[in-house]
Amino acid sequence: MVVLHALSDFIDCDFAVNDSSPSYWYEGRSLESGHRLKLPRTSMSEAIAHGLMQQFANNDYYSREGKMYGILLIELPNGEQRVLKAFSGLLNGSSVVAGWIPPIPGRDEVVLEETRTLAQLDAIKQEILSLKQLSERQQYKTLVDEFEQQLQAMSDRHRHCKHQRQEKRQQICNPLTPEAITIALEQLDEESRQHGIERRQLKRYQNEVLQPLQQLIAATDARISELKQQRKALSRQLQAQMHASYSLTNFSGRSRSLQQLMPTGLPTGTGDCCAPKLLHYAATHNLKPLAMAEFWWGASSINQDKIQGEFYGACAERCQPLMGFLLSGLKPISIPDRNFHPTSTLFPTKAEIPILYEDEWLIAVNKPAGLLSVPGRYSDRQDSVLSRLRHLLSDGMTLASVHRLDQETSGILLLARDRQTHRQLSQQFQQRQVHKVYEAILSGVAIAEQGVIDLPLWGDPENRPYQKVDWQRGKPSLTQFQVMARQQDYTRIEFTPLTGRTHQLRVHAADVRGLGITILGDRLYGCDAVTSRLHLHARELRFEHPQLEKILHLQATTPF
């Protein structure tokens, strides 16, 4: 099976190499030497990937499902260049497809177990679907609706009769003898009692009819829950077997199972992504990697974070933790200063990112102004709080940022050390259970002392990252404010964002329907004052620690 492709399969022979710096670096630290190893995504690799996309555009086979694809530009021992291509997971249900590199070794060792387990999972899926389509569910719903209609009709009739009885009681006049009055009232009371009996009988009959159906549906739902637990256990068991069997080899000739490389836990699908497959194949076939590119093709991903034709870097959970091992054996790349900062600048000492709080589950730092929260997409935007901590802390590769601050904003940034803590903290942010306080200096004098700004924000995709007020397309955005002090032509102000939109405080300050005054140093939104920084600081953060179940109130002194 041919898996080494000629460059001419993807690009014209006279393709001109662009000497511009790489747009992205796959990187990691060697487990043996500690050297930082890098593999670029270059204009050449992107051109090859675009050639592959053109082939996809003319073939519906690749549009049936959305997934990541990758190419690796390699050099043969004789100096010739060739191309490898890979897909993530399965391609239309197959792990082996002609022209594509095969999956990482180990899958064949569990293929029988995988086939058996997948058959079990499919049987469970079909049983769950069948149980969800239980005919008694619709029968129950229909009967409930019918009984509700009967009860409503009965209630309306009884209400009308009650009203008539009240009128009759008022019309009983004195000419009647006491005995006649008593008889007449007793007749009315008996009618009322009969109506009560009639209602109870219908209710009793309703219970007799519905209770067996309720019991059957409850038993069915319990069975569905049991099947879902079986499905989860089988999936975890299969993943564990796969991860123990999957064996990666690097360019030093060393091999490790996925469990050895990631003993703390393996997300589903680890080892099936493009980058590990490409690098493993190159390492085991004496092929020198020159550049790599990964892109998404097909329908957008479920959470809409992947777009067809866009390039993406190594995924943080599955691929990035493996990069240091996979690239080991390659010669460390020396990057000129004009293209990339030296290590001493890119990853300074831990003291340059003050730690406000730290335990085994999370870490909170005081982010300096001018530093990204997380790495950007391109090589000149890799320096960030997350990048530095990942290289400085022993467990840094497991860190994940829970939220973000703008590059120009300083203050409290929260990071999680494990996936469960990250998920729990993220939920608190999404559900607006985290109390945030910012301090800023406005480039003018605010008139109001306090208030709430309610202006929906929308980010124009053609003018990122700029945000603006848009009443039709904008997302609800609320900010409380309180003036702290006024001095000369400036206002010190406290912001409490009730929502967490991009640039929310900056737009709510600058827009004339908000405060109408830009934050000092905010050139993006019109401040022309000469100053060294954006005067916006995340001063306080209060939330419930998901593991200790206590409230943490973090504070970082405002530096201006």
C-alpha cells in the first residue's frame, strides 16, 4: 500500500517556497535531554494541505463526517521529499484506508476485543433506542391527556352545578315550612356529595389504568439507566485495553505505551489523532520530518470550534502531552531572534508570574499586563501565562486555563491542574456563580456615581477582536460600576461584570450609551492618551473551591 506521496500530488512543481517564518510550531520537551524540540507548520506544508483540501472538495467521501486531517512533509535518506497524510480516528468507519498511513500499532492486538465490544455497544444502543420507543409511553401520554380532559370537563360541570346550588339556597324563601327547607337543603348537599364521589371514582379509575403503565415505564427507564452504565463501563474498558496496547516510537528509537506516557489519565481517542500517527510512522520508517499541518474538513464540530478548511495546532488534551516524547531524537531547532524569542526570554523565572494561591487542584496567578493568558495561533504569540507555567511546573502539562484575561489586562487568572477541577470551575463561570471585581482608570471624568450598564455585545467576524453594541445580534452583557475617586481629568472606577463577554468592560466604558469614556490606554476603543499600558486590572475573584467546598476570595493589589 502506497503511503509516501509525491509533492506533485498536491502542489505544482514550480511552487515557490515562502521564506516567511512558520505560522505555528509543534513543540515539546525531550524527556531524556530536557531540550525544547520543535516542528514547524510552514507555507510549504500549508500549501500541500490546501492541495489535499482541493481533492476533498471534489469527492463527497470526505464530506460525510467532520474530522481532523494532517500531512507531514518528510525527507527520505536519499534527500528526496515526500508527503504522508493521516486522518483522526476512523474514516467512514475504517481505520485502514488506501493511501493513508495506518493506525498506531496496538490496535490490531485488540481488534478482536474491539470488534466484540463494539458489537456489544451497538446491541446496547439498539436496546436503548427500542426501550425509548416503548409503545406504552405514547399510550400513557394519550391516556393522561384524555383523563385530564375528562377531569377538566367534570370540574367545569361541577362548578356550574355548584353555582346553581348557591343560587337555589338563596332562593329558598320563608313560605316553606322548616321541614321543607331542610329537605331542600339536604337535596342540594346530596348533589354536592355525589359530585365528589363522581370525581373520586374517576380519579380511582385513572390510577387503576395508569399505574401499570407507570410501573412499566419506570422499569424501562431503570433498564435504560443500567444499559447506559454498562455502555460507559465497556467503553472505558476498551479504551484502557487500547491505551495499554498502543505503542508509540520516537526518533530516538524508544517505544512507550500510551499508559506509560500518560499515567495520570487518558482522554478518549488518545493515540488516534493525526499528529501522533504521522510522527510515529515517520520515526519507525527512518523518515525525517520537515513540516506538518493539520486542518478540519467536513461539518463543523459539535461545539462549533472547528471550521472546514481552517488549520489547527496540537490538541491540548490528547496530542500536546505526547509531543515531547514523539519529537525526541530530532535535532533541536535553533530559531533566529527575528522569528522567535530565545528560551530565556520566552520562559522567564517563575517569580515573574506571582502566584496568589496554589494547591493540588488549582493555581491562581497575578497576570502581568502585556502577557497572553494562553498561547495564540501563530509562532510570535506563543509566550503566555499557560506556556510559562507548563514549562516551569513539574505538572505543568496538565494545566488548563479556566478563563482568560485580555493581553493588556493584568490581574487574577485561574488555572486548573486536572480535568475534573477545570470542568467544575468552568461551570461556575458559565453559571455566573463567580464574583469578579475589576479596577480601572477612565480617561475622563465620569458623571454618575454608580449604576448598571446593560448593552448587548457582538463581535464582527470581519473585524476581530473588536466588539460593538448590537441590539439585534449582540449577547446580553451587564456591568455594575462604582466610582472610587476623581482626580483632575481621570476617574478611578470599580467594575463588577455580571456577564463575561469579550472586551465587555472596555466597550461598556467607551460606548456613549455606557459611560462614554474610554479606559486609559485602550487604543482599540479610541483612547489617544500617551500611556504605557491599559489601566484595567482584575482585582478580586470569589468562588467555591470545588474540592475543598469552601469559598476562596482572592485579591491582587492594583498596580496603578
